[in-house]
Amino acid sequence: MKIIIADDDSFFRNFYSSKLKELGYEVETAADGNETLEKTRSFKPGVLLLDIIMPVKDGFTVLKTLKSDPATSALPVIVFSTLGQEADVDKAKNLGANDYVNKSYFDFPKMLEKIKSFSK
């Protein structure tokens, strides 16, 4: 399965990218909202891990754009953020996110379980 990790923090991008590649996933990364949109259209991932706080376009804007485009509207999106307030999670889900993972907990098994749920 192909996965994009969209996060402006290089530590999180590299950590999760390495872990997923070790398991055989094909992974691309993006550091800002525009790069995320470009790579999503060209790489055609099976899942997008999307941070909310990113430069150029934030995750909410990326989510709105993807969900309004018929070519990407069905893409499963897991919000991958340190923002854990209920209002932020609700906003992301209302915009079309399928799930939420707090990346700062480093709960890789839980994140992997969520990714696998979209590959069936």
C-alpha cells in the first residue's frame, strides 16, 4: 500500500516513514499543504496521514480541497497531529477525515492498526 505522510516536522516524517517502509509500505512525504496536494494527485496513495499545523496550507485546507475533488474525495485520511482538542478532531472529521491519531504519543501499533483498516 502507498502512504503519504504530510507533516512539516522532519522528525515525525522520518520516524514514521522509516517504520512504515520497514514493514513494506511505499511511503512518500510532504512538508507543506501544497506539496501534499501535488503528491496526493501524482502518487495516488491508499492512505494519507495528515498533520493539521503545516505551512502554506494547513491540514484543514488540504482536507477541504481533497474532499471536494472527485479524484481524491474517497481517499482515506487519518489526521496525524499533536492537536488533540475535541474541537479540532471534530472539525477534521466534519471536513471528511476518517480517523485521528495523536502523533506525539508514538503509538505506532495503534496507527498501524488504523492504516490497515483502510487496506481491506
